[in-house]
Amino acid sequence: MNEAMKKRTTQPEWTAVNEPFGSAVTSMSRQDFVTRYAGRFLCVLLEESDSEDTPAFRTLGGVMPPRRGGATLHVYPLVKRDAANPFSMMITFGRAPNNDLYVELSQVSKFHGYFSQAGEAWQVTDAGSTNGTFVDGLRLEPRRPALVEPGSELRLGEATAWYLDSWGLFDLLLRKESATF
């Protein structure tokens, strides 16, 4: 596991992981997993509740229904949903369904922020959201990009998230599979 993941303060515990990631970690070697799922990911831990405002995390591929009484780790590749849209250099996230990553959570703004590449590095930018975007505990200044490294912890409203590469994702999922909750 990389150093950034070891340093993080929040210890994720969940009862479900969206597919194909949940079963892939148990059926593939680390190298095969990293080869098959190469890239960067946003992993969002959503606590479920009994209210009708239960959060869900969606992308074009659909949504995983919430389970009562636990948390679900939603794993989403950082990819453009539609390369022809006017924001082709950004991977947007927010509460509006036209974002690349659709976060259906009242604490998240309609257009909350976006990820972009700066050479080989990745950065996240808060788009002026109401509740802010935090990286490793620090609130981002609106419209000022901040570099993120694999293992960086993000907070979007009340949701905790992690920016991971495929190696870190495998390690995180494998740790859950070998732990007893």
C-alpha cells in the first residue's frame, strides 16, 4: 500500500463495492487487476441511512442501490462520459446528471468541481461549490486547481472519497476482503 494511503486518517469500512471491482479483486492477481483496470479512480464512501434522501453515486453506467445500515464504496474510473462536450479537458462531478460523475447527494453542488490532467499529474478544482471540496483536510480555494496524488483523501459535502491509481485501488479492496467487519 502506498504511503499516502497509510497516512490517511479515515479508515474506510463498507458493506458493498460496485461491480466489477468487488469481485475482480478476489478473482485476479494484483498484476492482472492493474493491467485490466489501469487508470485513476475516485472512490466515494457513502453512508446509508433510512431517510428518503439516501445518497447514491451514479455514472452513465448506472447506480448501485443503497443498502440500509452500512456504507457502500463506489469506485468510478476518472474518464470522460462524452468527449464531445464543451468541457472536454475536465472530468466533472456534481449533483446534476450531466456531470461525468453524478453524485446524488444534497451536500454536493450541481457542478461541484472537476478533475483534469497537468502533464502526467492530476489535479482537482472546486467550481465554487457551496460546501467546498477538501483535499487531505484542507479546503480548496474555488477555481484554483490543486494537485492530487494517489491516496489523497477528498471530502465532497459529507461524503469521504479517495483519489487512487489502480495499484492503490487493488490494495484498498484487498484489505477489505481480508478483513472482518
